[in-house]
Amino acid sequence: MLNKRIGILGTGSSVPDKVLTNADLEKIVDTSDEWITTRTGIKERRIATENESASTFAHEASIKALRNSGINAEEIDLIICATVTPDMAFPATACILQDMLGLKHIPAFDLSAGCSGFGYAISVAEGLLQSGQYKKALVVGVDLLSKITDYTDRSTCVLFGDGAGAVILGEVEDGYGILASELGAEGSGAEFLQIPAGGSVKPATKDTVKNKEHFIKMAGSDVFKFAVRIMADCTQRLMDKVGLSPDEVHWVVPHQANVRIITAAASRLGIPEERFFINVDLYGNTSAASIGLALDELALSGKLKEGDHVVMVGFGAGLTWSGLLIKWGGGKNNVGE
Ligand code: ACO
């Protein structure tokens, strides 16, 4: 039995200014706007400059989430950053972010669960807030996949973009907030999505760099099949836990990887596609940032209403998945700017 309800008090997001369109990609690799649009739904994505890193966007998204929640940075007593593209292998980007926010002493750590990282981080934060040790958490999902993408590999480079999404979590009124959550992993699928070198299996050498082993390698169709299955199954289990029918789900905010994955999951679930928030056309797959970025846009659009049931569901490297079913509202200021 939960002692208190933990919910989202505010959202924020940040993306680079630089836009990379499908027409730009046509000049770099053998691809076409038509192929990318019909196979993925992506039209453009944002790409960080050389001087921008994960903390740049994590910071901006966090500032906006604080502002939208009406909470002072000093009230935050926990920071979790979900990322697979941290500023550097260590220290954690969450620690760098803590310092950028002018905070001291509070715990700050990174969490790696690929594109499922945002849901994982929210669930971990929820548990720590439930324990009563902490009162308000800043959770950020940030990834700059452009920094680990091979722009000679057309099967991956058209998919990815950069950005950050953030939420402030805290106690909300009874009946609101996180009603159900699910985390999962299928480690047997680790080979389908990985960066082979740079870890302890294959530390960086001249050869690993020459062989482009520091870039994302992906078995696209294996990931695709997993994604459709898990997005539908995880969402269904969340609905079952809370006792909701498809009609009672107001919004699904899915990981933004490919419109076809979202459409297939929608049809399996019997939830109309219009209730799936989609912005993959504008940003591509931003990994751990994608759900937070989409949730922030939905919140700012004014379409999200107090009391709406919102499912956030994602999948990613691991292979992992994460899902949350939230009753929106019950906080002071959680409906955006
Ligand atoms: N432009 C033109 N042709 C292309 C491109 C491209 N950018 N990329 C691949 N092709 C070609 C292939 O070479 C292949 O040609 P062939 O038939 O002559 O061999 C053909 O298009 C079809 O390729 P498929 O891989 O079968 O295309 P598919 O319809 O499966 O789409 C895609 C590929 C978009 C990658 C899809 O499999 C997908 O979205 N998978 C999931 C990816 C994903 O979500 N990854 C992120 C996980 S989250 C994370 O943690 C980062």
C-alpha cells in the first residue's frame, strides 16, 4: 500500500537550434525524403554543435521544468539523469547538472537504460520519494545521439536526433500521480542495439576508431518487432493494473522512434491513434529525451487536462522497456507555462 501519491509537478524540454532535414541527409547518404518519411515518419531532427553537450540541454530543460512547476531549485533534494550520451564516462552528468543549478550535497546520479531511461529514472525517483528520504526530485532524460551516430550508415543516421526532457516529481493529492508502473529488460537482446567499443570489453584503440566501433550498431528489424510487442503489452498491463479500458486512456506518450511502431501498437491496443502524442516528425529518435520532450510539448499545448489518464511507454537498448500510467494533475502548477 502506497503511503503517498507521487506525481509530475512540472515539465520542461530543450533541443538544439540546428535542424537537419531529410533533404540535408539526401546530400550525405544514399537516401530520400520519401524513404525516410514513409518508413519512419521523420522529417527533421535537431543536432547539437561541437560546443554543446548533454549537460547543456539537461540544464535548460531543468530550468524550464522548475519554472513550470513553480518550484525553487533549492527545494530539489534528488537528481537523476537518464542518458547513454553523458558529458563524459564519469563523473555523472547529473553531478555536472547539480553544480550548474547551484545546488550542493544532494544526491545526483546517472542511469543507463537506453531509450527507456526516462521511465526507469522516474520509477526509481518515485521509490525514493515514497521512502520519505526525499521530497522533490528532478528527473532528466537527455541524449545527443548525433555524437555517436555514423553519418555514413544510412540505416541509422536518418533516425536519431538530440534533446532533453525534464520533470519535477513530488507529492500530489490522493488519487492523482503515478497509478502504476512497469520496468523490464530482455538482456538476451543486448546485441540488437549497442556501441561495441569504448567499454571494458573493447577499450578504445586506433583500430576500434578506424572500424567505427564507437558508433551505434542496430539490428533495425529485430528492434522493430520487439518495440511493437512491448509497447502494446506493457501498456495493456498498466491498464489492467489500474482497471482501465482503452476508452479511459486519454493520452499515450510513446517513445518517439518510428511512426510505424506507434501505429502498430495503437492498433493492437484498440486505442485510437489520435490519442498517441507524436512529434517524431520534428525531432527523430532522441533516446532517453524523447518521452520527456513529447510530454512537455503535450503539456504546453494545453491539451492535457487535470484528471487525464496518461500512459508513458518506451523501449530501448538492453533491450529494456518502461511504462507509467499517471493521473495528471493534483499538484500546484503542473499544466505548463
Ligand atoms: N534510405 C534508403 N534506403 C534505406 C535506408 C535509408 N535511410 N535505410 C535502409 N534502407 C534500405 C535497406 O538497405 C533495405 O534495402 P534492401 O531491401 O535492398 O536490402 C531496405 O531499405 C529495407 O530495409 P529495412 O531495414 O528492412 O527497413 P525497415 O522497413 O525495417 O525500416 C528501420 C528500417 C526504420 C530502421 C526500422 O527497422 C525501425 O524503425 N526499427 C526500429 C529502430 C529503433 O526504434 N531503434 C531505436 C531503439 S531505441 C534506442 O535505444 C536508441
